[in-house]
Amino acid sequence: MKNDNIFDYKAFDLLHFVRGNIKPLALLTLAGAVVSAVVSLLIEPKFRSTVILFPTTQESVSNALLGENPSKGLLMFGQEEEAEQMLQVLHSDRIMNQVIELHGLMEHYAIDPGSAYPRTSLAREYQSNIKFRRTEFMSVEISVLDKDPQKAAAMANDIARLLDSTMNRMQKERAQMALDIVRAEYDALDHSVQTLSDSLDVLRDLGVSNYYVQAEVYSEALATAIAESAPRGAIDEIQAKLDTVQKYGGAYIRAKDLLYVEKERMAEVAERLAEAKVDAEQNLPSSYVVDAAQVAERKAYPVRWLIVALSTVGTFVVGLFGLLALDAFRRRGDAST
């Protein structure tokens, strides 16, 4: 049966074919090596600087220090969730825009502001040179490549600093909102307590200071005065005082009971207000920097020997398959004739 596979070569035949075409293969491989070497020399070298940091826990300062059961959460490293949150912030436009502005990356990356899509080109260049990843130890690595080793180190350290300030700002914004809500509740309760206190002062001026005691005393005094046939004026005076107590007694009881409840609530809110103030005013770091970025002494990119090696091997393989294809088509043409 005729075999139509044009690449039907056994190992021995392939070795024989390579030996028979060693000169063109050698020339192609040598050309590939020379071209890749020249290209690798034309690639601008870049230096890498990295920062390794651990996230902190997200437990509030007030809960950790002022809560009923104080914990040591503030001294512990964060877990996977906190690391992922840090990565999300690092990839945010807020961080990128600050780094771009701080280091003048539009000019540094030689991007023409008058081009069609300068911001897109800048973002692409930024993302190709600046990488963030979570390590297997739950830390976060900030890696910066740049042609200037000093700038690479400065950018990596600045990104770590901006991450900390950005996360602190975000937490403070939320804490400030909570503080405003609690303070508004406290102020409302304070106003209510003051209003009730003023109402009780008015009732006291009218003669109602202790409803239950006064009602009992005036009732007994009135009964005694009537039984002893006291002068009418004395009886009328006692009756007037009893009428006043009975008229405003209900309002006095309600105001006094409500004042007690409002003061209890106010004491609870005062505790929450103190905690909210601590959270809003705290300035603790959101990460622990384990290794700050150092100025690299050796370039990290390109690895010229690897480029030359891969290109050389690739050229040899492509050249071999090309020659095999030409030989197969030639043999098929001879067979057809």
C-alpha cells in the first residue's frame, strides 16, 4: 500500500537527512544565532527591584484595644483575604495615577501626549513593567522593571508607601462616616436630655418635685385638716397644692422616666463615640514591609544567552522542517512522474 504521508521519516532516515543537509542547516542555525545575538544587544536592559510586605489584620483599633475582650489582632499578619484586598488596591487606578504623576512616567516612557491613545499606551507600559503577586507565604510582592536601577527601586518603595496611605485613607473615610453617624446620635440624645431636664425644672418651679411622695403627703395633710376642722384657707392651700401635683404629676413621671432611659442610652452611645473617634483618628500601618526595594546591581532583562539559545534552537528546528518539506514535495513530484 502506498504511504501518502510526506513526512514519513524513520529516525535513521532523519539522521541521514540531517547529515546530508548539514551545510544549509549549519548556515541557517548560525544566521539565527547571529541575528538573535544582534537583536538581544539592541534590547534596552532593565533592572528589577522588589518589595515584600505582609498585610495586617483588618480588626479595628477600638475593638482590639478598647473592646470588652481586647485581642492581639493588631500584632498579627493578615491572611489570604487581606492579601487579596491589598492586591486589589495595588491594581487600582488610584495607585497607578499617583505613581504616574509622582515619577513623570509619560515622559519617562517616552510616550507622546499628542498621540491617538496616550493614556492607553501609558497604562500598557506601566502594567508591563510593574507587577504585583501574592506569594505562597501570604505576603505580597511588588516588582518594578526599569532601565534606571535607581528609579526602579524608588518606584517600588513609593508604591509600597502609596499602598499604605491609600488603604489608611479608605479606612479613615469609612471610620469618619461612622464617627459622624455616632456623633449625630449622641448630639440628638444630648439635646433630648437637656430638653427633658428643662421640662423637669419647669415642673419643679410649679411645685412638682416628687409626685408619689407629694401626693401621699398632701392627701394625708388634707384629710387631717378636714378632720380637725382647720381654717378654710389652710384647707384650700393644701387642696391647691394637691391639685397641682395631680395635674402635672403624669407629665413629671413621664419626663423623669424618659430622662433615665435617655441618659442610659447616652452613656452607651458615649462609649461607641469614643471607639469611633479612636478608629477615625488612628494612623496604624496597613502592611508590614519585610524587604524594602534595593538598587539592583545587575540587569534582570534581557537574558541574552537565553534569547540566543532559544533562537538558535528554534532556527534549527524551523530550518529542518523546511528542508524536510522541500524534500518531501520533491520526492512526491519525482514519484508522480
